[in-house]
Amino acid sequence: MPFKETCPMEERIALLREYETGVFTVSELCRRHGISRETFYVWKRRREGGEARWFEELSHATASCPHATSSRVAERIIAVRRRFPHFGPKKIKAWLEDEAPKVEWPAASTIGDILKRKGLIQERPRRRRAIAQGEVISPANAPNEEWSIDFKGWFRTADGTRCDPLTLTDAASRYLLDVRIVDPTWAGVRGVMERVFDEVGLPDAIRSDNGSPFGSTGAGGLSALSVWWLKLGIEPRYIPPSSPQDNGRHERMHRTLKAETSKPAAATPAEQQRRFDRFRRHYNEERPHEALEQTAPARHWQPPARTLPTRMEDPWYDADHQVRRVRWNGMIKWRGEEIFIGEALAGELIGLAEHESGGHIARFCHRDLGVIDRDRRFLRFAPPRARLRVAPETAVTQQG
């Protein structure tokens, strides 16, 4: 039988009693009790050494550890966690290294053990990841190449008032440009965007979902808001329907925003907005970001070069286009007939370019809206929703 290097206390006492009888040899006793000769002599030496409770198991814990974290360092780690209760071990380590770079801070795993012993963090069950179906990443590699916009999801403050927080981030630097409670309408969003554009500048593109007020089911997926963006030279980019993972960086920020500002919600919308303002400063200037090598977004973001124009110009179309202005009801006059293009384009100039099929492509700025066929019917196009994929070995994950 295989040796068991330990045995119950009663067996240890019986083992030595049987040995004293002289009937069995050491080898026979070891085989009978399933232990090694080394183990037998350990217990024999302990009994002969005069230990009162020689048959009890001794602790295997290390008596001393020269590399143990000092109490002073542990207290500093605990203090940072209490100051920033949503920081995990990695962010605490990054924060401490930035604040005191000359100190040799322990590894993130050790920081996690310290916090667990203090009851400041709890282990969460690991979720099995779904089989990868192709990673989706943002094309942004520099600040202001692409911003992301969305509503976090409405909730009520303690006084029963509905809050709809609009959020706006820079995709490359993760910089949180604004969190603002507004009406979820094109007018409410435009008011916020006008202020941000005026204070900061204009990005190259804005990524959003397809819902109102960002997109529509109309021609080219455009809404009144995205029509305005196109006139400003900003490309509207729509994620595929029901695919929040295509805006994963922004959605990850929403999870942090919810945990730190609305659980529980504030007493009033005004107090909730003050929470959002504090969170934005903390998120941009203090909170280390894993995807940014544990540095804060403010270190990577800079204002755009393009500024909000003082005057809005109509789109320009070359000589291959015939130009029509969309009426208030979304209609245009075309070859003696009225054709509906879309109310989102009311008052705007569109271009009509002849197509080899015999129809005409309708465009606004550089966005194709649809085609007017030979029978004077307008067949609208869905918005382009190109999904940017990379190979698994070069995939970029959305980190928080």
C-alpha cells in the first residue's frame, strides 16, 4: 500500500506501543501503518525528547519571513483602498508607485492578499468567457480620431426624478469629455455637444448606437443630430444593432460610472450631477487605466485641432451632381414629381448623381442616402456599419 506520511494521533500512539513490544521490526510497522521509515523516526525522536504532546501535528507555517510586507506599507495600501474604494490591487499599486516612486511597493497579488485579510475586497466568481467570434476594436489610434457617445441608461434619484446621463469619451485616450443629465432628445444632446465643441473642438468621427437621437431608420441611418455632425465634418459611425461590444470601451466606462455614482442614487438630480462632475475629474486625472499602462487618461488626451466654425456652410457637390434642397416635409422636387427623402434632412442641400443603372444616387455631404430609380422611387440605404476585426494573436481587448 502507498505510504501516508501522516496518520491520526491514535495511530501514532499505537505505532510506538507496538514497537516497544519487540514483536515487529520498524519496516513491518511502517508497512502496517502505511508510513515511511523517516516518518516513524520523526515520531520516535519527538517522544524520546520528552514532549508532553509529542503525538500532535506541528504547524507547517513559516516561523519568519524576511520578505514580509511591513505594517507601515500595509497601512498605506489600506489607506489608499479606503480613499478609493473602487480601486483594485493593480490600480492601487499604480497609484502608490506614482505617488512614491522610490518605495519598493509589493506586487499586485500581495496587495490583494492584504486587502482580503482586512476584509476590504471579496473574490468574485470567474465567468467562463464565450468562444471568440472575432474581436471588434476601435480604429482610433490617436486622440480625437473617434469619440463615443451614448446614454448610460436612465434611473431615478431618491426624490423620484428621472435622470438620463449622456456620456462622451475619446476612444484612444479613454478621456471622459462629459457626463451630463439631459433630455434624451436631439435638442438636448445638441445643446451638450455645442458646448463641448465650443470648449474643446471637433473630433474626426463619433461612434454611437443606431437609436434616437443619434441615428434613425431613415435614409443612410441619419438623424437631425448626425446630419449636423456631417455638416461639421464629423463622420457618424453606427455600431451594428444589438452589438454593444462594438463600443466596448465606452460600455466598460459605463460600468465604472454606475458603480461609483448611482449605487445608490443621489437625493436630487442636482446632487447626482455633482457626483458625475467629481467622477469625471477622478476618472480623467486620478484613476489609473489598465489599457494605458496604469496611467490616467488626462496624460494621453489633448484638445482637437479643429474648432467649431462660426458659420455653417452648405455641403459642396461637384459638377456631376444635380443639387436639390429638401423641403420641410422631407420631400424634393425631381423631374416633375415629389419624392420623399427624409425629414432629418429638411432644409439641407443634397446631390443627385447619375448611376450606371439608369437611376440617380442621392448623397448628403459624402454619405450615400439611397437611389432614385427609373420609376421615380427612392430606395433608401441603411447606414454603413463596418466592423473592424483583427486576428486573434493581435486582438485588442477592451480593458477598464
